[in-house]
Amino acid sequence: MKPSEDFWSDEAVRCAIIHDLSNDLAVIVGACDLVGTEHLTQSAWERIRQIRATAMKMAKMIATRPCPIAERGVESISVSGEADQD
């Protein structure tokens, strides 16, 4: 099997990226909330609002497409990295 066809590798990488991206988006939203408590010009506040809205939109898109490994549970993955065939 070629590495590019390795189901476990490709799926694990996608899930890691999804997880990391979700965390980063949460940081962006939190930072926007904190900055939003500062005294800002109307223009700056609008930019912060747009950034926050975009991060929330992306987070919601990710949340509706969860990682397949998480849906199946870790038990469905063998130590060798191939899906169990039970």
C-alpha cells in the first residue's frame, strides 16, 4: 500500500488538523472578546466583529464535520494504525 493510500495516516492527519484548527479558532474568538472590552474606534470595533464572526462561522463548519476517528472511538483503531476488522 502506498503511503498516500494509507487510510490511517490520512485520516489521522485530517483529524489532527481539525482539532488544532478548532483550538486556534477558539483563541481568535476569545481574543476578539477581550479586545472588544477595550475602547476602540467604530472602525476598529467593526474589524474585530468581522474577524470574530468569521472565526465563529469556521468553527461551526468544523463542528458539523467531526473527525471520523472521534465518531468511531479510539477503540476502532488498532495499534498498527489500521482500522479493526471486527
